[in-house]
Amino acid sequence: MKFIHAADIHLDSPLVGLANYPDAPAERLRTATRDAFTNLMSEALREAVDFVVIAGDLYDGNWKDFNTGIFFAREMGRLQKAGIPAYVLFGNHDAENEMTKRLVLPDNVHVFEPRKATTHRIPALKVALHGRSFRDAATVENLALTYPEPVPGWLNIGVLHTALEGNSAHANYAPCSIAQLEAKGYDYWALGHVHEHRILRGKSSIVFPGNLQGRSIRETGARGAVLVSVDGQEIKAIERLLVDVLRWHALEVDVTQAKSLDEAVRLIRASLEQLVATSAAAIPLAVRVTVCGKTAAHGEMFGLESQIRLQVLAEAATIGGDRLWIEKVKLDTTAEISAASIAARSDALAELQIFFAEAENDSSFLATLQTALQPLTAKMPSQLFETVAELDAIRKGQLQELVRATAPSLLAHLVNGGGVAAT
């Protein structure tokens, strides 16, 4: 017997923060969650699984576009024609969604109720699936404690949307512990809510399949579901099914050896070539490049994130064509020249360094700077504050930290990139 366990599909999840990138592959990103789900249903048909389990967050909040639900119903219809049932539990995002309450689904779709834990039985397979959907988005009750006892002699599967213990990065919904899950005596726990793939094998197999499709740089790497093979009541194998159609990747490039901006870009290109060469050929990549290292090119690169990104975009197009997109270039380098060496100079730069050091604690100067810069931020699109940390600092009045962080880079720029020779 085989079944598929998926979770956190977030159909038609919005493209948060991508409005600032006119070069983004918007259509590919917009349909990615649907395309990944279609891939999953195709895998279910190809593997001829006995059933499919969806452990919460099928939808993505209170979407009013009924086309999302129609798409889901159509995909369930593909399973229905093959005689494959689906067991769906609604999580915190589904609880916010009106479609959850109103959409009429095909007969092969069985939904867990929110009022109490219920059991769906498959007598021909001797399988019992126990679960309880969320009634409210912010469900902080330990739902696992309300689940029924296992059916003796059957394969018992617990379906639960939960943060579980130790997952502080996720909202603490339906909290419970591993010990509490194992105490239920179920053979397999099909979990959702945590977007990272995790398998815990003990008295029970406790599994997070991870989300089906990465939606931002916070969700890097391969994404998909799991295919579970069973013999009687024994879980024989749990295999990943990778169905994502676009993969996010965080690439760190050390440019310590670079003496100039051009050399730094060449190092970035080499890293991108290596990434493409070692990645699955069929999967497009959305990449955030973080440039790091103590480098002589630091001053020349100061303040040029947008320009450097355009250069790297051109390199990416040459390397990977439509397969490679650069979401952002983040500069995290440090200056090769030290504060002590600037202080040893007897010129305007040494005086400027002294000025910056005093300015950090000069409340009058910081207030004047705030007054001068505030009108600029008032005219800028709100989306920019998500991508440019300095603008957000100005808006929040955090000028002391801004001066402290910016001064070394500006001084390095004047030494190495601004036409002032080092002495």
C-alpha cells in the first residue's frame, strides 16, 4: 500500500515584495503553487497511490477568488477518475478562508471536522485516519489530546496541523510534544504547518513533508511532499517527492580576493556557473546573492547594490538564460583599510573619520539629519522599505545606527573608489 502526504500548499499565495522587481518572472511565480500541486497529483496517478493526505493550509488566507477553489476541485477530479480518495485537514490559513466553508468538493474528498476529532476509515485497506481541522486561525489548543484511541489491528494515521515542540520560527498553533504524539499509539503522524521537511522515527513515524513550493527567499531548497510505503501496520519507506517548479537559493560569494568591482562581479559569475552546474537541470532558480569578505573592492561597491544586481542579472542571463533570476544582491563586505590606518593619515579623511565618530552621539546633528532626510522617505513607495534597510532606518529615526554602519563604507569608498589615493 502507498499513500502521499502533503501539507502547506498555500494555493495562489501572493507574490509579496516582488512589485519592486519589474524583471521578475512574475507569471512563473504567480502560478508556481498551482503548478506544483498539479505535479503532485500527476505523481499520485503515476504511483497509483491508495489515497492522498493533505495536512492543512491548502489555501492561503481569506481569498475571495473562487477560481482557487475551482482549480482544487478540478485536480481532485483527476484523482476521483482513478478511484483515489483524498483526506483533507484545514489549518490556520484555511480557517481564514470563506471557500473552506462554501466550496462543494468531489465525492472522493473527505474533510476532517473542526468541532471534534473524527476518524475516516478505509475498511478494504484497514486504515484509520484521525484528524481535526482548525475552526479558528489562531488555534492554540492542544488538539492532539482530543484525538481518539487507535483502531486495533489497523494502520492508524494521525493528521494534524501543529507547530510541534522546538519550532519557534512558526506560530505556536495546536502545540504538542513528540511524547504526546507517540503516546497515542498511532503508526504514522501526518503533520503540517512547519514548512521544512522533517522525519522523526520512533514509536511512531512523525513527518513534516515541508511545503509544496518555495514562495520566497525564506523558503530555499527543494520542496515537495512524501510518498509512504506500508506493509500491514509497518511503515516500510518514506520518500521525498520533489514537485516544485521554481527553487529559491541563497548564494554567498566571498570576494576577499577582489581588488575591484569588476573582479567581484567575475567571482559572482563563477559562483553562479557552479550553482547552475550542480542544480537539477529542469528547475529554474531564484537566487539571492550575498557578497561577503574583507576586500579592497568594498569602497568601490559602496551604495551600488542596485547597479551590481543589474550587472549580475546580465551575467545570469548569459549563464542560465530564463532558468536563472537574481532576486537581490546584498552587500555584506568589510573594508580592507582599517580605521587605524585612516586615523594615521594627516588629511581630510582622517578628520572626516573623527567627525563621523563624534556625529554618532551628537543629538543635534542627528536631529538635523533626520529633518533633512525625512521628506525623501515620505515620497518613496512603501515596498522600498522592505528591501532597503537604510530607508527603513531613516523612517524609524534610527540615525545613530545608520551613521555608525555607513561611515566605514563611505570612508573606504573615498579611499579606494572615490579618487582619493591612499597614503
